Amino acid sequence: MTIEEAIALVEQVLKRGRLTKVQDIVFRQSWEGRTYLDMAVESDYDPGHIKDVGSELWRSLSQALGEKVTKNNLHGVLKRSVQQQNNTTASSALNQQPSNSHADWGDAPDVPVFFGRTEELELLENWIIRDRTRCVAIVGMRGIGKTHLSLKLGLGGIGKTDLSLQLAKGIQDEFEFVIWRSLLNAPPLSDLLADLIKVLSRQQQITLPDTISQRISLLLQYLRTHRCLLILDNAETLLQAGDPIGRYLADYEDYGQLIKQIGEVPHQSCLLLTSREKPQELILMDGPTRPVRSLMLQGLDIEAGKQIIAELGDFTASEDDWRELIQLYNGNPLALQLVGKHILEVFFGSIADFLKEGKPVFHDLQELLSWHFQRLPAACCEVLYWLAINREPVTLAQLREDLMLSTAKAALPATLGVLQRKLPLERTGDRFTLQPVLMEYVTDQLVAFTYKEIVNQDHELLRNYALIKAQSKDYLRQAQIRLILSPVIDSLMLALGSCNQIQVQLQQVLKRLKQEALTHSGYAAGNILNLLRQIQANFSKFDFSHLTICQAYLQDVNLQDVNFSHCYFSKSTFTQSFSGVISIAFSPDGKTLASGNANCEIHLWQVADQQRLLTLRGHSNWVRRIAFSPNGQLLASASEDSTIKVWQLESGRCLHTLDEHTGSVYAVAFSPDGSMLASVSSDLSIRIWQVSEGCCLKILHGHNASVTSVHFSPDGKRLVSSGFDKLIKIWDVETGECLYTITDHENWVGAAHFSPNGKLLVSASCDSTVRIWSAENYQCLRILQGHTGWVWRAMWSTDNRLVASCGADQTIRIWDVETGECLHTLKGHNHQIWGIAFNPDNQTLASASEDQTIRLWQVSNGKCIACIHGYTNWVKSVTFSPNAQMLASGHKDNTLRIWDTKSGECLHEFKAYSQGLPAVVFHPNLEIVAGGSQDATIKLWDLKSGKCSYTFIGHTDEVWSLAFSPDGKLLASSSFDHTVKIWDLSLGECRLTLHEHTDRVAAVAFSPQGGILASGSDDSTIRLWDVQENRCIKLLKGHSGRVGAIAFSPDGSLLASPSLDQTVKIWDVTTGECLQTLKGHTSWVMAVSFSPDSQKIASASCDQTVKIWNIEKGSCLNTLCGHSNWVWSVSFSQDGLILASASEDETIRLWDMQSGNGLRILKAKRPYERMKITGASGLTQAQLAMLKELGAV
């Protein structure tokens, strides 16, 4: 075979036409046996570039021929290919070549016109397609057209010339993925990497590494595996302005690591950056023949410049005038647009007159911008500021809502008309925004004027503009904080010196506002609150009384003792008084959202602004499911208290309480005509009710474990149910007959629903799958895999196209039903997600989580657009100190608290955790307390100094139990990561990890002698471990549900275990025999504690009671009532006289064991404790009630 025949074969197999110049050199000289270094020397190319081109060529040939191709076996492989005449292989190679299977343009702007740039486009195409560069930067001065050029290159179909259209299509077809992202709002690199990895993994990669380096490495894996074009626009927002060596702003240095690795590490993709300044990595790596290159973009030529200006109106000019004007502004497109508008306005289109009169004044773009800005009417400036604040395209109606004065609102269309004639606004459909340069300029003006106002204790801008919008989409509010609020604070820090001085200055502005007694203080008070929140000021004693509080973001803020008396509240957000959210549903018109939670309440929310409309109370346990009637007038709720309630929404009145179930009611659903209601329960039954009378029509039996889900078919003739028995059952509603049973799932089935058109079913299971079924023959059509934990819910969009699913892995996935592709993986919750619901318009998805938040998501792009934060401060663990003088408790608000037992005073608050604390324990000998958190960390606290003395890191999921060995040398921990760890306190490291449990490990305890460690798990077993030999010596089986706690008797002979099977078992530690099974609780049993004399045990349950048992007789001696929610923990004092219990209801109760009476109730301060709201207006009754629940008076 000759070299020419070999090249012809390669070009035929690769189907790319002729090899590039560098590929041709590499192939010919490899055929002759030359080294890469020889090739580099002879061709004057960089050796690394030659090697990269060769590696990519051999990889492509290997893929095409189905056999590994290297530089050394090239002859043999190609000869075999010819001999076999494997045209099929060559054909399949074509199919394996990258194609544009996925293009994600994000928020790429419309590009209505595009002039010139033919040579630049051709050069960039050659670099990216022919030379396979890894990183290309388009660098140029402000407004030079970098964004339009990058879009032109990748988007296709934009512009006026056939050449550019063909070019764009050609480039787009070369890539498997094309992703465009704007850096205008300076996103943190961790967020950008997560976004890119989600797209490139087709939403499959949901567990991301913690460090930036690891995320970059993961991204590079995708860039090696796939041919991708990543376009990052406006990279200058990450750089220090005007820095000659391209250094980054603080906190953005890691972008340099990304650019450096993409430029240095071999891969088959390309990163295209646009920037006004070159990042320092590019300065070092850039070269004309290197895999990293940059194009210094010059201005438009004369002809393209004329076209830009001529688009604006009628001009008179000679050819020399045109040339002089365009050269004056170096062909900068934005400058030409601005000066063109100026010439039309001042010189009536005469370019010659401008060159005589205006040329000496406007030398650069900044001067042009300043001239336009200073000459704008006040109304136009107001609109510009609001466009900069909003940071993304907004409609006329949205802009009107921002303006304060009614006259400005009425004149807005005319104002926009004037503004468009003076400045080049960007339009996307009916929405307006600013070009990046204008956005930056106006934002800088807003920041500068605001900072000067505060220094001068003035408030005009503060009154007229909101620096952040409390009710804007979550990601936009974060951008407003980063790019407006934080720069104002940075400037104030330079001027005033400290956060304390900023606080003092803001107090003076507030004082002046109140002294002037303005009838409408506008956004000023809200801005002051937001600035104080950002510097983490102490709000105590601040007086905002009689002011308007507008656009104040007050979620997760401690407002104890703040005075808001007689304030008018508008568009502000507060922390809400609800706990973990279990269920969620949209009203049929999509305007109202209902949520059911773990503190037994149902809340109704206005979707538009997330304000609370109504609270329904009546249940005495968790509200598991809610459903609107088809006409939206009724709401049905299912609860752990064994009842269903039917509510009339107009009045908020409970019409019926249906109480015939004998166990927890897990789900409820209306029939399509609203006349019937179906419910399912842990009593294994399905009941069908007549809504009008509240009477039971039918009882369906067939499940052999708790039934968790029920749903009517759209025609109302069938019912689908699912449960803990792993089954899905289809029922005939009229006869009650079971028509079909689906048995394919391998674990609990949390949900099953008919599609809106009745043709399909969807199911969600704890086997981590979502399945699509035919509703005709009940065969499985598709298995949707991607969740990494239990899946609790799966819901249909109303158009039958999408399914959303959620579960214990803290993610929501949106699936394309037809293809089975995961379109989006939504991350933001930090605990398991219990419920999801599509808005009937299919544009918004709501989610409900145990993390005490409700989130609203944009279905089209997977972005979180709103988050309602709840607050209840559950107490999941409580324990006495060895001398019984103190109590330690672990709380939902990420705090470990130490209490004085006698006075009830809170002595310490340790707050270094990022999530709640299910585990606390005192050291047996030292003044040390340990706390284990849902953030997977364990911290040791010195009670004398109040400081954290050590942090143990090793678990990969929530830590739920801790136990010190009796000698205090070891600490054992159990976790939801299925492990038990034993930590050596003297060494400060993990001595041993025990792996044998097959599910989450919720409990751990040392025997009093210290030789045995016991652990209890969600796998329903208890394991006894020999601490010295590090092995499991006994496996105790008998429970049929999770073992959530364990306790040894003081003499070590007995072990008590409470379980979700509603029992407590007493075990003989020596024999492993179950001696007693204590029954009496009516719900899950969560905790147990032995009395010091070993005669009694106390148990805590989700039935809201604590029971005292006689161990020998197995009888209940007393039931302690008083808690209003689940009781998570119990602990005896050392003398056995006092029992402490901790509950979901936010309280710790101390009980006198002799009388059974309550001694004291301990409760942490609420976030709005003593906040004054007397005479406050602008709040609904539900909001007022909520604020009072959180401590307001």
C-alpha cells in the first residue's frame, strides 16, 4: 500500500474530506517511522501540538475501524482493513462521528443584524475545526462585537450573507454538544461547572465532587469523551478592570485553573471565550501554532461600519466623512451606534457637521455613554437603572411594577420609546434588557451614587430603587447581591473602615428617614435591611416603625427585638412558620399552591408572589398528602392521625373529617368529576368516599402492606394504588374488583399515577427507578434510571410529555416520556424531597422537602425561581450530663445547645454546623460534649472555653447517633452511609469502620463495660460488635421495621430497641434472645432509655407520647402526654428522678418521674422573638399569624 492509498483510505473512513495540514504531516511522517520531535523540528510546529494532533487522529481511526490504531501499528491495521474490504466498518464510523445531538443556548441574546467579520469567521473556523484548538479567546475593546461573533460562529442562521450562514451550520455540525453561557452575572465557578457537567452528562451526573479541582477533572473527562463547543461570553466580568496581566477578582481565581487545564490537557473539544481583556493563563499559553489561541478583534471595516450606522436612519456624508467617522471610533459597533444616534439627534444626520463640532468632544466609548446618560430625561434614567437591577429581559408590565410614581408608570411606553431612540436596547420578544456594556455602565453608576448617598446620609436613590428584589428569581437575586449590593458594601468599607461603621451610617440614614416623616419611604427601609443583612449586622433594637418596608429579603434573618410597628410591608419575604414539607399541590387554575407539613398544618400560597393566603389547622399529626377538587373549591388532606379532612377553601372551614381508617392515611385523590374521594392507609385498605355526604362507599382489600398512593384514571372508571408490598394494583371503581397487579418493582412503590390522557401509568419506587407502563396491557414500556436513592414521587405534566420525579437523593429529575431522556436534574434541596407538582401551565414545578423549604422551578431550564423558607426548630436529641446539672440538645437550626437543668437557662449555643443535629452526647469524664450533624461531621466542644476542640470528618451522609466508650477514649458514630465508625480521641482519627449493615445505621451504643458496641439499622437488625476483635458477634433479628435507637441497661445484661414497627423489644445481650416485646404505641417508636435502677424504660413515639414501662412485667406504667408532634428522644437523669424528652414540636420537656407531671418546658428563642408588628399593614391575616408564631408581638 502506498502512502497516497493509505491517506485516501483514511479520508474515506473518517468522512471528513481532506486531512488538515497538520494531520497530513503527522500521518505521512508516521507512515515513514519519524518521531514527533522530528516532525516538529521539520515543520516548525510545537512538539506538544504535533503529539496532540497525532493522538486525536489515532483515536478517531481506532473508533472508525473498530481496532486500536497507534503510530507504530498503522501499516498493519490499514492493510487488514483493505484486505477485509470492511466498508461496513467505514460506514459505521460515519455514524460514530460527532453530530450536533444537543445544543443548549442558555440565555443567548437575539442577534438581529451582523455585518462584516468574514475573515475573522474563516480564521476561527480553521482554528477550531481544522487545527482542533482546545481554547480560543476572542479579545477586543468594549462593544466591539465579541458576543455577536461568538454566536455567529456557533448558532447558525443569523446574519445576511450566504457565506456566514454556511460557515455557522458547518461548525455546529462538527460537535456533539454546543453550550453557550453568559458570565455577565459572574457566576461562581462551582455553579458553572455543575451546570456544564449536568448538560454534558445528559443529567445523569447528579453526585458532584466537592472541590473545584475534582469538578474540573470531571468536566475534562466529558471533553475527552465528547466533541464539545463551550462558549463562555463576557469573561471580563471575572477580571480586575484594566489589569495589564489579566488577574482575577477575589474569589474568581479558580477560573484560571479551568482555562489552564482546558488549554494544557489533551481532549477533543474547544472552549471559546469572549472577553475585553485576556486572562493571564491565555497570555502564557497563547501562540499561533499552539492549541490555545486568541483573536484580537479589531473594529469593523468601512463598509460594515456604514451599514451599522445606516440602520439607524438617514445620514448625509461623503465617502471621506464616512471613513473619518468610522476610523475615529476604530470601527467599534456600539460606539458607532451611539454616535449615530447622537448625530441624528443633534446634527440631524449630517456627519460632516458632527465631525466639525462634535469630534473634539467624544474621543471614546466612555465619553459617549456619559454624554447620552447625562442628557437622558430623569424618566429614562429611572428605566435604565431598573433594567440594570433586573439583570435579565423584562416585560413592560414587570417594569411598570418596579416604578414608584403613578405618572412614571403611565408614561412608561413613551419613556421606552424615547430611550430606544437614544440608546441601543436589546429586545427578546416582548422583553427589554441592556447590552452588557450598558448594563455594566449603568450598574456602576447605580453603585457609585448609592455609596455616595449613604456616606452623605442621604436617601434619594435608596428610596427610588431596590438594590435587590426580594421576590425575584433565586439566581437573579444572588446576582443582584454579587453585582450591586456587595459592591456598595465594598465601597462603604473603603470609605468607613468597618462593618460597625457601616451599621452606624445606616442607622443615621434610617434616623433621617424617620425625622423627615416621609409619607412614602419607597425602597429605602428595605434597602437598609438588605444591606444590614449582607454585613450580618445585629438587628436588635433597630427601629423601622412607621416606614414602608419594600423588597426586603428577611428569610433566615434573626429579627429579635426589631421594631416594625405601624410599618407598611410590600413585596418583602419572611421566614415562614412551617417544618418539613411532606406534600404539595397546585390548584386547577395554577394560581394557588397548597402544602402539607410535619407540624400538622396545611398552608395555601399565592403562586405569583409566594405570599401565604391561608392556614388550615385541625390535623394532629403529619399531613401526608393533599389534593384539590377539580373545581378548585375543596381541598382534601390525608394525615398520620388516621383521618382525611375535606376543607372548603373560601371559608377555610373543615366540612368533613373521615375517620374510619385505623392507621396512618398516606394518600388521597378526587375522582375527575369531584364526587368521590379515594384514600389509602397503613391499615392495608383503600376506601372510596362520597364527598358530599362524607360517607364511605367501598373498601378495597388486596395489598399486604401499607398502601402509599392512589389515583383515579381520567375517565374515573379505574383506580391505581401502590404500597410497601412492592405492588401496583389496578381496580375497577364500580365493582371494587382488582383488574391487574404489577409486580416488577423490587422495593416499596411510593407513587403510581395515570397520565392525563389515560394511556400511560408512571410509578416511583424505592428501588431507585421510575417506570412508564401501558395503561391498556400494563406492560412496562420504559425504565427511567438516574436517581441514586429511594424515589418517593413521580408526577405527569398536563400535556403528557414530561414526568418529574423526586426522592431521598435530594434531587428532582424531569424526564422526556417519549425518549426516556433526563432533561434536567434539579438540585438545591439539602434533604430528601417528599413531593412535587406541575403547575397546570407546565411552566413551573413545585417541590416540597424535609429541609423546610418549598421551591419553584422553571421547567424549561431547570432553574430555581423562588424558595419559601420555613422555620421550626425540631429537637431530635437530648441527654443529661453525668452530674445531671446540664442538658445537651441537638436542633434543626444547626445548633447544639447546653441548658441549665434547674433554671432552664440556655448556657451555650454552638453554631458551627451547616445542617441540623440528630445526635449529642456528653463525655463521661471530661467537660466535653459531642454533636453529630446531618452535614456528616462530628464536632467536640469544650464546655469551659465554648470552642470547638476537634472536628471528625469521614462519614459521607448524615450522622444520627453518637456514643462515648465508658473510659472516654473512643467515640462511636452511626450514619446514613450504612456504616459505624469508631474514632480514637487521643489520635483524632478513625480507628475502624464497620460495614456489615445493608441500610442506614441510625443508632449506636456502648455497653457499660465497654467491650460490646451495638448498632441498629434501617435493615431492621441490631448487630453486636466485639470492640477488641472488631467483629460482629451477634445479629439480632425480630423487628419488621427500622431500628432507630438502642440502649443498654445499666448492668449491661439487657438491650432495648424501639422500631418503626411500633414496638420496643428487650433482648438478652448474652444469648441474643428477645425477652419482651412491648406494644402500646400507635405509631413509630423513635427512642428508648433505661432508668438507672434497670427496672423501667421510657420510650418516645411519633404518636406524640412518652411511655414508661415495667421491664419485668412488660406493662405500661404511665403515658406522658404534652408534646404536640413526634417525640424523637428521651433520657433519664442519673438519679432517675427526671426524664427529658425532645420533640418535633421544638420543645424539651422535663418530667417528674414520681408524679408523672411536667416540671419545665425548654424552648430555643425563635427568629422573630419580641419583634414588634403592632399596627403593621400590607400583611394578610395568615402572614400576621405566621409572624406571631415565630415570636412577633
